[in-house]
Amino acid sequence: MFCYSNADIRKGEEADKIFRFIAFWKRHRGQAPQQLVFDSKLTTYHGLDRLDAACITFLTLRRRSPKLLAEAANLPPSAWRTVPLELPRKYRNPRVYEQKVRPRQRTYRQR
């Protein structure tokens, strides 16, 4: 569900936007959201650690950089798996590659 937007984010203000959204959600719903999906620019590695410590499940969307695309293109077919999603449209069975990363204090799954 898309329920919050701010098109006027200025450079340098991105890192705390997720926590502003969480505050907004708490004001309107009475508790923190259980899951979040957001652009990776909207918080820092420390922010990801804070989300994880607060037991908020999250998925960050990464930019498709040339380096990331090259890495994906060089993976063997056996590295990919299909994940079924309950969606009423196209893209119900995306192929994903998963690895563990540790950008700061905690280890995360990266797909």
C-alpha cells in the first residue's frame, strides 16, 4: 500500500526520512509499521541497524548501477532461485540471488 510521499526531499535530508515516516505512521496508526519498502538512499547503514533493532522488517531498493548489473550478469544460472509472490499482475515469480552482507554491526540478506 502506498500511503506516504514527499517529493520535496532535498540533498542531505534523505538519511532520516524513514524515521520521519515511522513517526508519521505511529501518529496515525498508534504503532510502528511492521514492514517497510523504500529506496536505499532514504537511510544510512546505522539507520538499517536501528530498523532491525526495532524489529521492523525492511526491503531497500538499490539503484541498478552498471557494476550491479555486471555482477548479476556474471552469476551462474544455478545461483538464482524463483520466489512466488501473491500479486494479481505480472512479475509474480521473480528470480532472485541472495547473499549475506554486513555493512555495519548486523548481517543482512541482500537480494
